Amino acid sequence: MVDFISGREFRDQTRTEESVSFGANAIWSTSFNGFDNRLLLGVDYFDQQDVFDFLRAVGTDDNVLGISLVDPVYGVSDRTTYDLTVRDDGTTTDFTRQGAYLLNELTIGDLILTGGLRFDRFEDTISERLRGGNGSFDDEKVTPRLGAVYRVHPDVSIFGQWSESYEPQIVGDQSLDNQGTFDPVDCDILEGDVKNGIFDCRMQSTVAIYQIKRTNLLQNGGDLDGDNEDDLIAFGEVTSEGIEVDVATDLTDNWVLTASYAYNDTRVTADTELPGTDRIRNVVDGDRFANAPEHQFGFWTRYQVPELKTAFAFGGDYVGKQRSLSAQTVKSFFILDASIIWEPGPVDVILRVDNLLDEEYAASGFLERTGSFPGDPRSIFIEVSKTW
């Protein structure tokens, strides 16, 4: 049998985070000529600093035995056997977000019209101690929002919305080693839905259709420049179109059931101009986007036993097949969860089991050489809470 030996490493990592946030808004309401109007003004601020200290020492044949990948043996070395001065690395990143927004809501009988603007500005800096990946990135943009709700019947409402959004890239992705720098992600959203409640609102449902277009969305593209490091690519445009259906009903006074289904067709609809992407043509220019399942379904039900002050809940989630970043098929999976809730008060206890049948599955796919991301195995949680 062929054995493979890998060098051992010692790693010591610490992460510290400090942040401050602030938000305030004011609402002004008035009525005129039978119209009701509300105006919302607000501001928000967020600042955060992350410090990542990373000590890494690689063992050599002189002081640390390698580890067998076929028959690994652990515990044969400790930190004193490593040269801990080999590498002392770390990164400091600062994020600042500033925002201001205005939203107006006008009610005319059964019609509600909304419109607003939001201003966003960000400033990000990163400092890598050894790699020299220092950089500063900032930008700002105003995004609009328009919407309308019309009640066609006391139990039925129609809703429509168009909006834009704006999101900075993660500052750690802006490294030149990743083929950066990248512009922020821009998003255009068009949505419409119908909501209704029947049987005295004991059954409520929502049917929504949407189209979401995103530009400059990053995804791992493999090693494009031959430096043995995975690179990122910013797609010119990714379009998601689909429909979502949600139903919630009271089967009895003590028994509720919810179910949902989503169809999502996500494709790359405009190519990126990044050189070298012809090596990953399987994920660009009209093909389905990676890790975007076309079909998803879920249900959840809860039955209450008032005499025992106990409830039993059971549910499941189905995720259809996906494709990895290397265009490999990621199989569909179906996971069941269950829980028992005991609420005698003032102490309440919840027993929850995720992945009840302990299914082995891939939650999403990565590259062909690295495989898929495994889903969580069966997990059991007990939560105890007390109310004073």
C-alpha cells in the first residue's frame, strides 16, 4: 500500500474585534385631502476593527516527524519541537459604513405608494504584516426604491417593488494575489407578489416572482495565473429569476403547518473581461451559476398539547442538485429535523435534533481537486431558559 507523508504544522491564532454602531430615525405623519402620508428620515453608522494574529511554524524532518495520510498518528510532537520564529503573520482590517435614507409612504384608499432614496459610503483599509497587502478602498452611491401595495379584496393584496442595492466587496478579497481590486456589487431587484388570507385568516399564502441582477459578483475561479493560489473573478452580470410559494395554516387550534417551495434559475448573463477566464468557461456566459439549486422545498409542523405544556415539532428541507465551481454535479439532499418544547414556566426546556436521520450529504460544491463542502451530521441541542 502506498503511503503519503505530509509535514506537520503548528498554528496559533487569535482574533480580536472592536465595533461601534449608531442609528437614528424620525417619522413625520400627516393627512391632507383624504390622503395619509408618512415620511421617514434616518441615518446609520458602523465602524469595526478586526485584528488577526497568526503564528505558523512548519516542521522539518530534523525536528518533527511527518504525519501519514493513510495511517495518521497524532500527539507525537508539541510546540517546543517547532521553530516558532519561522513566521509571525497577521492582518488588521478597518471597516467604516455611513448611511442616510429617506422613505415616503402615501396611502390613497386601498393603494399604498412608497418611494425612497438611500446614500451609502464605505471606507475599508487592510494591513498585512508580512505579505505587504496594504490597501485602502472607498466608494459611495445613492440607490432608489419604488413600491406599491393594492388591496383588491379584504383578504387579498398585490405588492410590487423595484429597488437597487450596493454592497462593498470583502476587503480581504481585494488582494492583487486574488486578481483584485474589484468594484462593489451592484444589485437590481424587481419583485411582485400576491398575499391572501382565507378561512378567517386561518390559512395564509404568498406567491412571489422576482428577477435579481447582480454585477461584480465574486466567485472562486481556480488558479488563473499559475501562482498556485486560487483567484477570484468578478462576473459581469448574474441574473436570478424565480418564484416562491409560502403557505401557513392552522389545521386545528393546537396544530399548525407551514410549507414553502422555491424555483430559482440563476445564470451568468454577461461575461467578465478578466483575462484567463477561458480556462473556466464552464461557469460563465449563460451557464447555470455554481451552488444555486434550481428547486428547494421545506415544511414545518408543530402540535401543541396544552395539558402537558408541551409541543412537538417536525420538519424537513429538500435542496435540489447543484453544480460545483468545476461544473461537477452536487447531489440533491433531504434533511429532517425534530424538536420537543416543554414550557411549564418559569423554566422552559427545548430538545432539538438536526439532521434526524444522520444523512451524509454535500451542502455545496467547490473545485474538482478539493471536492464539496459536507453538510452537518446529526446534532442534538438542549436549551434551558428561565424567565424572571
